[in-house]
Amino acid sequence: MQTFAAHVEALPRADRDAIRAVIPEETWTEIERAGLLGWLPLEVNLRCTRAVAAQLGKERTHVFFRKLLFDTSNTPLLRGLVQSVLRVAVRDPGLYLPWISKGFELMFRDAGRWTVTDRGIGTAKMEVTGVPAECLTDLVWPESVASALCALLDLIQYEGSCVVDHVDPESFTVVFRSTWRGP
């Protein structure tokens, strides 16, 4: 969340001020005090994610979360995992997919369990089960996760996308569909 806060601070003044205005000052203080590896309640992420989406709109929100995960991959939280996966899986995004669950668990506690449900050449479906209900009241959080997953393609300089395929609030499940092609 500290990387998240830094990205909010880097936005143009009007956007930054509007986002900061709708998030209580106590939340910003909580983020600062947590440290780089501190756990915060999921609600903190949801509140901030929704504020960013409300201010930036769909396309700019996509860019925000894509860049956020790209930059987060080089923080102490994820750097070791990302470097290890890149060494083992070389440049095949399909081989990275099982590792997404490890990175997700480092960033979120009790926010779901990842499974790769289908993988082909240049395409995959991933399912997250056990997603907290508060993440599924709208598409903001699932779409922010899909945008963040696109950063994995940026890490290996592939073109592609990751989108929310469907959400099932009754079973607390989100399915993502990703496609890619190499350089």
C-alpha cells in the first residue's frame, strides 16, 4: 500500500487532491505506519482502489494499476519472487501463471485462492475462489486486479491483455482471461 500511496502522490495535482480528499486521513496514516511489509486490512485497499477508479475513469485506472504492479514487482515484497520466476520460466507467460498465487498471497491476506483453469498457446484462464464479498459489490476491484496482471506481460515485454471474464458473487469467484503474443 505504500507503493500505492506513492503512485497516488505522483498523479497530477487535481487527481491526487481529489483522491486524497475522499480517503480519510487516518487511512493515509495507517498506510504510512504499516511499513513496506506490513499487513493492512483489505478494506484499506478497496477504499483506495475505488477512489482511484472514481477519479481516473476506466482507461487511466487501467494504466494506474498496470504500472503499480510493474513497479511493485521491484519492491522488497515481490522482487525475490519475480526474479526467481523469470529465471525459471524464461519468457513464456503461461509458465508464470501458477506463481501468481504466491505473489497474490504476499500482497493480500485471505483474499482468495488462485487456480489456472485453462492454458493454451498465448491464452489462459485463471480463477480466484474465496474472494471476499466486499470485493465483488462492483467490478472495480476485479478490474484493478486484471489491469495489474497485465504488468506481468510488461515485465517480459510481451503484448497482450488480461480481462475479467466473469464474476460470480454467489460463489465468491472471479475468472480472468489473458491473451498474449511475444515480441
